[in-house]
Amino acid sequence: MNRFISSSKYILVVLSFLGFHTGEVRNSHLAKSPQRFANQVVVDVAHRTAAISPTMFGIFFEDINLAADGGIYAELIKNRSFEFDDPLMGWSQPASNRWSNNQSSGFASAINRGADNPNGHFLQVKVRSDENYVLMNEGFRGIGFKEGMKYQISLEAKVEEGNPRITLELLGSDSTVLGAQELMLTGKEWRNYQISIQASGTDAKGIFRIRFHGISVVDLDMISMFPSDTWRGRKNGLRNDLVQLLADLHPGFVRFPGGCIVEGRTLEQRYQWKKTVGPVEDRTTLINRWNTEFSHRSTPDYFQSFGLGFFEYFQLAEDLDAEPLPILSCGMACQFNTGELVPMDELDPYVQDALDLIEFANGPATSIWGKVRAGMGHPEPFHLKMIGVGNEQWGTDYFDRYQVFEAAIKSKYPDIRIVSGSGPFAEGEMFEYGWEALRQSKADFVDEHYYKPPQWFLDHAVRYDSYDRQGPRIFAGEYAAHDPLATDPLKKNDWRSALSEAAFMTGLLRNADLVQMCSYAPLFAHVDGWQWTPDLIWFDNLQSYGTPNYYVQKLYANNRGSHVLEMNLDRKPMTGQNGLYGAATWDEKTGELIFTLVNTAEGMQELPVHIENARSVSSQGTRIDLRHADLLGANSLMDPDLIVPEETMIPISGVDFTLALDGQSVTILRVQVER
Ligand code: AHR
């Protein structure tokens, strides 16, 4: 048994020579005259240093790594409406050959409806033989089928000639038929068909097949398939297991839709929220900027269907009881790509998009955009309180544009708080320049990003201790420790990265007066379709798991508390002495003192703890530990629970006790205290 496991039987040393006994302590005079020990942790429950914002720990959502299409958006058919650059991408017609005259069984062609039509293409199938012609869809790196699950299929069809019949089939990866149903197609007008097929087996790499019978000409569009177990059973819904992982985090906010995806490689390819609301079939498909971003992870089949659009993002935030935080283009394309700018005198439509979005979220159902929201089934407002202008922009071009947005938003909606950005750099000239401009502007929130090695996170646990308290509040909007020692891309979410983030986050918590939001990034990654790693949650077509970094986020978000308390180790904040990091908070709702402690040292450490100004302390505390002996250890689809929190009840001997922290561990301790 390794030393971490053997030491996991939490050593609680009762300081009996102080005269304390296990059980409630009501001798408040004892609490006020503590004995001091070397390395003693002292928490003063009467000294609150800051209120913690309910938005403190949130989530950053971006459609990168197949996070939306192929991920949380539960649609199983790739290129369902034939709108990719190659309209037949994702589809195959094995009995036919596009490049020769061998089309005796039949052939499908994309028909262009014209550039003005948001649903630009449909498929025309000429069936030339009675039985042989088939069309297959490969899904997103395969289609996940679960035994017993029903799959809801819908499609639009119009019959040009003949009396066609089709068989819709769920196939396993070895072509075994897992379910099938026949459909007669009729009528010369577009008609919607809906059927449900139950899968008789489980396969993560299944295929969808349509077999055509009867010589005919058929037009097809919006061929769509969802599992019946979507989140809250919604149509056009989200993948249940992935939303559940988010719900378990109890996030304070949901930032969407990114990330660089907001900006686009070009302005033309920026995220335009108005094109993502209303009927799903009218949402214009757009290339995903991560399609071409990394040549070593080229993803030519990555497009945005916008089935998960702004309405669905707002609804997700509402479901999670989190504040929505949409981020919009500020008229600058990604500066790592083209850096295209909209001229200052043509910025109006971009600013109008921001104003209209606030109306879409909050306006009455009688307003122009409130009516669109109501038409989608949500007459009540979404109570939007914050909006982001630009993602990772830098330089004067950004601040010139930001100021125009700020003036327009604040004049029409003075209560909306605006998130601005300090760019992609965590320090340096452009970072300083940006901060100065935003300070001058009296910006509400500055979004800082840092993707850095684990040591940087340890060294920067004190980052915000010295920040100006009079300036803008902080949104640590994208961060993740990138461990250069983790060589397998799927294992970059190793324990070292998570532990260093945990240590850093004690600094965020301690500075909760200033830091009011933070989020790990990116959120999701498909094991067969990622472009960027590390990521918080990984999945394939059937399964998903949280990384150790996920469990760190979960521990912090679920044990946030309402106020920061003064906590010192040897009379100084716990910011790395002997590899120890920590913060203490108070939970006003439950009357609990919460310790968040990180031991980055290899060995176990015993900490004498003293609670000051407590009238009584409960005789038990809830202790949650996240620990692992191997810093390169990581969870995986095969071993999703290698590094997960363990919860126990432990005895608390009174206002003085000793807490043993395992080497390389994160510990939460919740203790009921009467002040
Ligand atoms: O999280 C991945 C990317 O990192 C985001 O899109 C961008 O904002 C940052 O550069």
C-alpha cells in the first residue's frame, strides 16, 4: 500500500493537554487565548475579509474539440442539412460512384437553393434500381447507440417522381442492424416525417443508413436523429450525461459561445447570435474556426450547425441556475489569424447586435427581440446581467471599439455589467497597456487569460493580493495548467496540473473581493475529435468523465461559502509555505466554516489548527479529499475514477485540533461553528 493511501485514515490528533474534549466546546474564553504552535493555522471566524460572489466559480463553453456539434448538442447526424462546404461531407453512397458512370443503383446530388436562403441546400436522390441504393451517415466519429434506447428521427422529404419507400437503419460498426423502420414517402410538397427506432445493441461507432426502394426521385433535407434521453427530454436537446456533469459543478455563470469562436478567423466568420435563434432549419451553418486552426489536428468536417444557439445557451444557464454571460464580437477578427477590423464608422451593426441581445434576453415579449424569445417558448426574461465585448483582443484597436460599445450599452442599459478583456497575455507590455486603458475607462470586469505551466500557477497564488482594489473587478475567464511533462495529449489533465490549479485558486478565493468570476478552459473535448488539450471534461459517443481538474473545480464551486475569513499560517496567509496553500470561508446559509487546503509537498503534513472567536464547534466535520500519489496520473475513459474526491466524516475535538494533509492533496473541511 503506498504511503498516500496508508495516510488516508486522517490522523486527527486531539490536543488533550489543552484540556479539550471531543464534542462541542462552549468555553469561549479558551478560544480567545489559544496556544501558538509552529506552523499553526489560525482562522478567525469573526473576521470576514470579503463577501464571495455567487458567480465566483463558473464555466467557459466554446465549440472547440467537438464540444457542441458532436458533443453536448445531442444531434447524431453530421451535416444533416447538407450545408457543409462539401454538401455531402459525412454522407456516403457506397453502391454508387461520384467519379464514374457507375451510378446504376442511384445517385444523390446537392441542390443549391440560392445564396439568400439560410437553408441553402437539399439532397436530390435519383433511385435507379429497386433495392440497391443506400445512403449512409457516419455521425461524429461514429454514432453512439445504446441498447434499449429509442432514437427519434425526423426528416423533410418531397417526392419528385415514383412511389418511394425507404428503410431507416441503425447499424453497429460491423454493419449489424441494431434497429430499422420503413417509411413511405408521398406528396410533391415538402413534408416532415418523424419516427422512432429502438436500438437492440450498444455501439459507440455506429452508422445510420437509409435504404431506398422503388425507382424514384426524392428530395431530402434536415435528416436528424436524437437519442430520446436528452437533457430534460427536450427536442433539439442536449446530451444528458454531459449536462449532468455541468450541473454537478453548480456553476455560478455560463460564459458562451467562447473563446476565439466569437471572433472568427475573418469578420465574415465571426459568431453572429442572430443567425443562431429561431427555427433550427433556418440557422445558417458556418465553418468552425477550429476546423483549420491547427494543421497537426486538422478537422475538415468541423462546422457549426447552431442547433445549440443563443436561446439554448440561455436556457442551459437557466437550467443550471447560473448567470448567463454571452461574449460578442467587437468588430475584430481573431488577431492570431487575419486580425480584420471593421472600420470605426461601420461599427454600428456590431453595437446594435449587443443592444438587441439584451432585448432578446430581457425585453418584454412585445419587443422585437423579446418576441423572438417568446416565440421560441420562453416569454419570461432570462435576466441577463452581464455581457462581454470582444474575447482575446489587444491594442488600441480594441479599446477604441470597446469604448463605443460601453457608451451605447451603459446609456441604454445602465445596470448591465460589461466584461472587457486584457488579451491573451497574462503579463507584459500589451497586458499592461490593456489594463491601463480599462482602468481609465472604469471598466466593470477585466477578463484575464492564462495557459501556463504548473509552476506558474504555484508562483502566482499571490497574483491578486497586490492588485488595485479601486479598479475593475477580475474575471479569470480562461485558465489551465499545461504540464510540459505530460506527453500523451489525452493525459495532459494530469494530477500535477490539477493540484497547481487548486493551489492557485486558493488565491482567487482569498481575493474574492476583487476576483468575482473564474472559469477553467476549454470545457469539453471528444477523445477522437479534439484540437486543444488539456480540457476539463472528456467524452466519446457514449461515455464521459471528469478530469482531476474537473474535480478541483467541483470541490471549489460546491464548497465556496459566502464570505472569506482571515486565515493565517504562522501569522501569514497560506501561500506556499512548505508547499501549503489555503483559504477559509464562511457559509452564511449553513453556519459552517470551510477550509480549502492544498498540500503540494510530497509528504504528509500535520497542521495544528485553531479557530478563533468560536462559541462552539460541532464534534464532527465533513472532510473531502482529492489526492493521488503520481503527479502524472490522469483519469481516462478506461479509468474515469482514478482520481476522484472521497468524503468522510471526521471528529473535531474543539477549537483546536490537528489536521493531517496527505502529500499532493486537496482537502475541504466543513465544520459547523457557532460564533
Ligand atoms: O480555450 C481555447 C482558446 O484559448 C480560446 O478560444 C481563446 O480565447 C484562447 O486563446
